[in-house]
Amino acid sequence: MVKKDRMKTDGKATLTLNGQTYELPVIVGTENEHAIDITNLRNETGYITFDPGFANTGSCSSNVTFVDGEKGILRYRGYPIEDLAAHGTFIETAYLLIFGELPTRTERQEFRHLLDEQELLHEDLRHHFEGFPSNGHPMAILSAVINALGCYHPDLLRINTEEDFLRAAAKIISKVRTIAAWSFRKAQGLPFMYPDPKLTYCRNFLHMMHSLPHRPFEPTDAQVRALTLFFLLHADHEQNCSCSTVRMVQSTEANMFASVSAGICALWGRLHGGANAGVIAMLEKIHEGNFSVQECVERVKKKEFRLMGFGHRIYKSFDPRAKILREAANDMLKSTGYNDPLLDIALELAETALNDEYFTERKLYPNVDFYSGIILRALGIPVNMFPVMFAIGRMPGWIAHWNEANTDGIVKIHRPRQIYTGRAPRKYVPLDLRK
Ligand code: ACO
């Protein structure tokens, strides 16, 4: 198990309330991030803090991922995302996130073998797909089937040992791509393709998506590389909405299957995992002539709609993942000869927005979703599967956070407070007297 570093304290902050002074510890992280520890604030003062959207609230300490939004830095377990993207694979990155260190050659081999062993679904679970309508949204199917997976492994609903954790993590990371691919096959009315253990993680996924019984799908190296990068760059992003959801559900001591299933639901929304589908819809409207790039930017500035794939709660200079994916999209399209006019529109749109004060003043830059949809389209992934792809990539991160929360020895259910703004106490009105 990963050993978690302790937080250090660094002096005290002073709070004065109604003439009384309180001292609050200041804590500091590895990267010199400071926080005021308000753990005892309500007990000591009777006050709570008010922070809708939690933009100023540290909900936990974590060893997994570091993001510096001002400087555009993203590191998994201390390794810069640029290095992992240049040299690593998705599986190696998953191992790093989950176990805290890059695997040795033997560890990588063993982990791959474990994932290969887990790639099939129980045949009864296969029948669950028959219960969904063919136009059922693949995110609903993914969330439901991952949760149902727990029914097939009741011994893993409570994780007590490292061995249990490893088995549960491997099952989810391996089977999530089988479930995702089968939801697509179901929607297409195509036979389910069983996984092929001879193939690597990404090739295997593309095989289950696109092969036919009489015609195997053989992706190019550039396509596999682009998919690897897509998964790797999405593998974790510290306490975002879906990760926080996973940790919140875990705080009730819910099992790993249920917790990541809740994470999938949180990811589904348009402002989170659904954003890259919004980008494609916007680019298609421009392509179809509904409005020009310039008109699109003007309408965004009038706040008729948001420029999808722009802006980020954390990144206020640039999103390092967007830079890497822009190159990957370019390389893949070039090497496959697939000409996507939407990439040219995206590049023009980004250029126009980045030279406009509305965006620069608000520090709005392309985020990871701005280019990822182009890659997914070129891989033959339909738009409604985009958040599913994000969920496959994010699974190692969710699992790493689930495990960190499960093993950090702090048993505290997540339970924020509120400022009540409803009606003051009033008398019950009998039915006959109500107007
Ligand atoms: N287009 C136009 N204006 C925007 C955009 C955008 N994409 N994003 C923020 N703004 C504006 C807001 O209207 C607001 O303007 P105002 O000061 O005049 O009121 C200002 O910028 C600040 O906006 P907030 O909503 O407070 O910014 P926040 O940091 O909370 O939002 C978010 C982050 C949700 C990602 C937002 O930028 C957005 O909606 N982007 C589009 C959706 C998107 O791409 N989501 C993917 C995020 S990355 C991910 O989940 C992997």
C-alpha cells in the first residue's frame, strides 16, 4: 500500500470574531501550498465557512496528483505529465497512480497479466445488456453495470487486504473497457466481441469496439498512440467533481464498485466529462454554416452560450493536457490521412478567442476537452461515448483516491454544512384551513 506523507504545520492564522481572537493552525503541503485548518472552527466559534462550489476548500490531503493552475503544471505522484506522455503507457501510469511508484519491468508484466485475466465479464453480467434499450445512454449503462459488477464479487465489497484491493482495482480497470465497448455494440446491434488477451489495453478496446467476427479491426500505431495519450492525460486530476464524488461516497464506507459508479454519474454532466461532446456540437454548427467562427465568439461574449472546451476552474494560464492533445490530434490525422475539417475550425476558433480580451481578461484558455473530441471522432467513437472514454481513462485516478481515503485512518463521513435561508418556524396548517 502507498504510504501517505503527513502534513506539516507552519504557524498560525488569527481570526477575530466579535472582539474575540482565535488561533487557527496553518498547514503546508509539499509544493508550499498553505491552508488554514478550520477543523475546530465551529466547535470553538459557532461559525462555519461559506464556500459554494468549494473553490477555496481543501477537502483532504492527498499524495496522488499535484496541479498548479497558475503555472499550468500537472504531475502524477511527482512525475510531470509531459514526461509520462512522452515515455509512458496508460497501464504504467495507472500503476503509478494506484501504487505510488512506476512499476519495474516485472511488476509491469505482472500487472498486465492480471488485467488480461480480468478482462472477461461473467456471462450473467453480459445478459444485463439485454435489459437496456438500444438507445440507452452509454454513461447510464456504464455506471449501472460497474455497480452491478460488485454483485459478482461480494468478497470485494469490503476491502481488508492489499490482495483484495489489487483484485478489485484490476477487475474494474480491465472490465470497464469491455463494458464500455459492449454498450456501443448493443447500440449498434452488433455482436459482442470478446476481448483478445494477445492485444495491449488500447488495441484490445478498439478491437472490442470495431472488429467484426469475420474482419478484425487493426488500428494504426498513431491511432493507438493517440488513444493511449487520451487515457493517460485523463487518468487523474486531483479533487475535481467526479473524484470528490468518489471520495464522498467512500466516506460512508461504501464499496469501490459503488463509489466509482457514482463518479461516473458525476462525470456525465456537460460542464465536466460532457464538455468535449459540446465542443464537437459547436464545431459542427460552425462547419454546417450556422454561424462563423467570429460570430460564435461574439455570441459567447454576449453570454448566449459558453465556448465549450474553454476555461477551467483550476488552470488560469494554460491546460498542459490540451497542448499535448493538440499535437496528438494533428499527428494522428496526418498519419492516417483522415482529414477532419473540424480540426481546422478548432484551431481558428482557439486563435480568435486567445486574441480576444473577453477571454484573456478572464483567463480562459483551451482545456483538455477542446481537442480530445477530434481524436475520439477519428477513432470512430460516437459523441455520446465521449464521457465514457473519459471515465475509462479516469478510473485509475478514482481508484487511487478511493484507496487513499480508505486507508488513511480518518473515518469521517463527508457532510458539509449550509446556511439555511428558508422560512422561519411556523405552525402546522390543517388541510381545511389552507388557502
Ligand atoms: N465561455 C465563455 N465564458 C466563460 C467560459 C466559457 N467557456 N468559462 C467561464 N466563462 C466566464 C463566465 O461567464 C464568467 O464571466 P463573468 O465574470 O463575466 O461572469 C467568468 O468566465 C468566470 O466563470 P466561472 O463559471 O466562475 O468559472 P469557473 O472557473 O467556475 O468555471 C468551467 C470553470 C465550468 C470549466 C467553465 O470555464 C466552463 O463552463 N467552461 C466550458 C465547459 C468546459 O469546457 N468544461 C470542461 C472543463 S475541463 C474538465 O472537466 C475535464
